Amino acid sequence: MPGLMRMFLAETAGGANSPAGGFNLLVPMIAILVVFFWLTHRSQKKKERQREEMLDSIKVGDDVVSIGGIKGRVTKVNKDGFEVRVNAEKDIKINFSKAAIATVRGEDEDTEG
């Protein structure tokens, strides 16, 4: 490891082998970081777009799961949230904001109960 450190210091101090100094080492590192952050940002935007589409497509009768794990069926859709029936027998309903919905359950999954 000390040999690697000496080589790095010689590169950054403008050693005899490299007239440009540490610039030759710095450019690829910056390029890699830029590509990494660009790919990360791109995938995050894609996930956000998919989540917005999922929330906008929720309608009355859809089975949903909240971020807290509460399962229920949507009974009313408002502009900023949903009314969800969590217990059909006792007719218990809870109002959720759009951000509180984690997923929409598929038709083959277990329904309320």
C-alpha cells in the first residue's frame, strides 16, 4: 500500500513520468463519477414517474396497501387522497393521502379481511 501511495503522490506532484501531473488521474475519476450520478438520477426519475402513474390510475374498487401495511379497498377518490374501507363487516373507512399508498394489489391476491 505505501508503494501505491508514493506512486499517487508522484503523479499529483508532477513526477518525471507524467508532465501533466495528477490531471491524467483526475479526468477519468471525474468522468466515472459524472456517469454514475447521471445513471442514478435517471433511474430515480423513472421510478418517480412510474409511481405517479400508479397513483393517478387508482380508482374506486381497487385494493391498495398503505406504506404502513394497512390493506383495504378504495371507496372514494379525492384530488389529494383516497378513502379506503379497511373492514367491510364494520364498515371502517380511513382517509389516506396519495403519498401514503405504497402499492395497488393485483386481482389474484387476497382481498379485504
